[in-house]
Amino acid sequence: MAYNDIETTLALEYLRAPLNPFPLTDHEKYVNDMRVRYRTYYLEYNVNDGAVMIPRMFANDFGGEICRIANLIDANDNQFEVLVEKINGNIYLTHGWASLGDFYNLRIGAWLALIYTAVGQFGLMIQDRVHKVLTPPTHVPPMKFVIDKFGIPPHFVDDLPESIDLISFAHDGSNFRLAPEKALTYYDVCTGFLMLPYDGFGDFAFHEATTSIKLVDDCGNVWNCNLIFVTFPCKHYKVSGEWARLVAARRLSVGLNIMIGAQPSRRSESLYLIIDP
């Protein structure tokens, strides 16, 4: 029995060894293929969940290597940065996880394969509900989702609840003291500029000399934008920069309702977005 335990341990350590980026011989290719299979974990994507637990086998095999931030990378080099939480020996992907739904147009859920390739990095393959492999969207340059790290401690937090709802990203309500809603226009969606009102919003939120703004969406991603104060034919603000990338990444369309939040400080450096509130 002891011999079998030792044999199993050695086999597992062999499979857990790092992948060979340049396998040459048939043996090296076979070993690499077996390691990829061993490092592949299957997850359900539920469109109503803002977080997911990775199978416990991953926590047992590689949980000691994972840090606070993980990166999921698909075949077209689109990248998703997600926050990692460890709760009662389980590993959860939280802030940023919900971004996959809009980006891959996962209306009724999907099956995901995560291939653990290196410390904090996963290859990503997605199948629809009937197990048809989805072709990732093509963007030039590839889309890169980055989560807002403001207020996130660098270390894992103890005593978090084991609840998908409670560990999913949610905006702080205090960031919506100013909170106009609007239906997106053709100009907002197609020109790369989001129009925001001055009266009752911009005049309380921004200094007229402000030229850059951080936009945090309702999945926890941050988009670095430019803020333009316009005086003709009437005072208003335009948001540009990565706004156009956000429109493409989240598949925003004309007529969709959004809510924009800000603090009434006249010195706001961040905006907060809720899509279809």
C-alpha cells in the first residue's frame, strides 16, 4: 500500500511540473499533452452569477501558487483580469468574472475550460450549452480587461462569506450621489464619445480643467478615459479614450439604458457605470 502511495505521489508531481513551451520529441509532446489535460478544469458559466468557484482539485494541486489576481487568456489573446479569493480551502474568481457574459454573448450560460499554464495564468476555452466551441471575438489590439484595484488589499482576506452573491463585484452606493440615467444614442455608441450633461451633473462632479477620468463598469473593470469640456452650442462633457473599447467589449447598443455615478465634489476623478440598471 505504501508503495502505491509513493508511486501515485511521484506520478502526480510529474503531471504538476511546469509545461514545456517548446516540446520537440514525441515523448516531450506526449508528456506536455498529459500535463495540459491534468491542468484543465471545467466550470459552469451562469449568467446570473458574478463569481465562480474553481473545482476543488485545482485548490489541492495548485492553490499554493495562486495570487490575488489571475489572468484568463483566450485563443485570440483577449485577456480578462479577475480577482481571486480563498475561502475555506476553496478558490473563487470574483471581480471581473461577469465580463465574460457580454464579451462572448453568453445569453443562456456556457461551459468553460480553464487550462492552468503558469502562476496566475489560465488559457480559456468556451463552449455553448450544447458543447459547441465558440470562436473568440477578434479585436485589434486584443481586448484586455483590467479590474479596478482601488481598495483591494494585496493579501487574501480572512472570514469572507462563502456566498457567490456576497463576493461578486458591486458598486459602492456612495459613488452614485450624482446618478443620471440616459439611453445611449447613435453618437454615444458609434463615434467613440459618450455625451454627459453639464447642468445638474458635470457642474457638480468635475472641475472644468479636468482632462482624464477613470470609468469603472459594473463588472469591476476600469477604463482610462479622456474628459472633454465643451461649451458650444451648450455646456456639456464628452468622455472618450477607452470608452470606445468599453462599447465594443460590453456590446453596448443604441437605446440601451445606462446610469453614470459620481461624487458631487467638483473634483471627481472617477465615474461609475451601471448598464441596463
